Amino acid sequence: MDLALTAAETLPGDSARATLVGRVWRPAPLDGPAVVAIDRNRVVDISAAAPTTAQLLAASDPVALVRDAVAAGEDLGPLDPILANAAEATRDPGHPWLLAPTDLQALKACGVTFARSLLERVVEERAQGDPAQAQALRGELTQAIGGDLAGLVPGSPAAQRAKQALIDRGAWSQYLEVGIGPDAEVFTKAQPMSAVGTGASVGLHPASAWNNPEPEVVLAVSPTGRIVGATLGNDVNLRDVEGRSALLLGKAKDNNASCALGPFIRLIDDGFSLDDLRRTEVRLEIAGEDGFRLAESSPLAEISRDITDLVGQTLGANHQYPDGLMLFTGTMFAPTQDRGAPGQGFTHQPGDRVAIAADRLGRLVNDVTTSDRAPPWTFGTVALMTNLARRGLI
């Protein structure tokens, strides 16, 4: 897999009809991020109309705002060189490069929303973080609980009956509780401003020996709870750490560079509806320097909870997000293909290249390193506010 980034490989197939917004780092004299829109494969700075993507997505009509702002915005040139400069290994800091498309939004995630990932979470729990036990447990648990989960609606009477049957057989798990119970798992993936974009490295905690990418559709949600767009994300996960204890979820999920988003947020408009989003098929490709290759695909339609239900369980009378949020909808992937010794399953190696793609959301590409080797996160909320004030945008 070539990490070289081009507009042809990065943009959605119907990009000419898509409303796409993102962020670009602009070097000196600005030395800060700019909110941009893509117009006929050109990058237009619309920061004068929307200094942050949080403000843009909170607008009553984000699509109209973008269309008006493009006409008055600053043309930064064609997308290809800005995309190419996103690759960390060859980046020229004197030229603009693409960033993750979010800034002040909370970065939240839902877990255990697909049957396959549900089974794998139970495998992790029973293996207590030891990948050597995973293969035997996978077969045992598939036989024990697999048939009970097919087609269940979480929280339904049928799900409650299945829960009791599994408890009676000693096969119940905390992951099954959030997988088929009434309450979704929602957790904080990372801090606002900490996500990396396409071309950047994603980081694994160096202590982890069993881990995987989690390719997901990520919802852009306004402060009022309206889904206004979507992008792709990699909710990088440490299977051994979470498998030891669910209370280590924060350490398993939130490390330097462990949250990737992009390439752009596609806004919901006349040509891209929530139903179109529900029909999204996500593709995952992994290419290792050792010659390892993996390619899988899966439809969002297989999710056990509708995307509007996930938003409703995250934001409402009991919890508000005044800057909006980005909500990972859960992964349908848990790679089990052996890499190395038989029965050990999949784990990342430094130098892996991961591509997450969907026809109408584009392609997010990252290489894999450890969190201590990824560029440290240094530009936070205070730095953003200071920079925007200096530029006269707030």
C-alpha cells in the first residue's frame, strides 16, 4: 500500500457533489490551523466565516454557511500538494498540510455495537489479555453464545431472555451487557484537539503486544444532537490492556496519536442523507513491512443500534456538549488472521500502514508507530484560542 496521498485516492467517489470540510495547518506567518472546504479539488480557507469546525457544525445550516463562505474564502491552491505534505516522513513545515477535521468537539466513542466485535471483546475478557488463549476461546464462545446473538435487538424482550439463558449457562459478560442490553457503551476516546489526520502516524502504547485498528464511521454531531455530517476514524485499541480489565479502558484507548480522523467531514445535504450514511460499507486494508497483508470490508447496516439511538444515548437532558461532538459508532472489525505464530492472531507491528475507506466518505491512511515515537501533542485549546485571537478571527 502506497502512503502517497492524492486527491483521486482520498476524496469520495462523488466528491464533485459532496460538501466537504476539514482543517489545514498554515505555516508562518499564521502558524495555526484553518477551517477549509474543498471546491473542485481546490482548498479554500473559510476561517473568516467559521474560525473552528465546532462553530461551523453548530450553525443552523452548515451547508449554506460553507457554500457562502467558499465564494468569499481564500484559495489555498490544489488539494494534491497539501495532501502529500500530510505524510509525516516527508513533510515540509514551510507549506500547508492536512489535519484532522475537528477541533473543539468532544471525541466520544461507542463500543460493542457489532456482533463480531462483541464476540471478540468477550474473547479478550476471558483470555485476560493473553493472545495465546484467544483461538481456543473464540471457538468455544462462538458455540456457546454465537447463535443467541444473531438478529437480537439490544434491550428487547428477546435480548433479555437471551441474557438470562446465558447467565444460566455461566456465559454472561459485561460486554454482553452493553452489546445486547438497553444501555450502549459510550466512552471518551481522546481529548479535543488531540486527533491526528490522514498521513499522520497513529500511536500504540509501547507496552502493548496485542492490538488492532478499529475502523469506524464517525458522526459529526451538533450541540443540539443533530447529525450534521460524518467522517472516518481509527479507534486504535490495545486488546491486551483492555482484556486485563475493563477498568483499563482509558489506557487502552487514549494515548498519544491513538485517535485518527479524516480525511474530511462530509456534511449531510441534498445529495447525502442519513440513509445514505446507514448504507456505508467500510473497507480496511493493512500492509506490513514484513509482507503481511489484510483486506476486509463490512457494512454499517450490520450495526446493532441505529446511529440516531447512539447519539440519543450520548447527548440529551442528562449530558450536554456545547461544542458538539464526534461520535465513533463502533467497529465491525476485529482482525483474527494469524500474523506470526499460529494461534496468536493479529497484532500491529511498527511500520504497518492502515487504510480505512468508504466510497462516499473517502480514504483515511495512517502508518503505525508507538505513542512515545509519534510527534507529541502540543497544540491544545489554549494554543488555538491564542492563535485565532492573534489572527483577528475571534
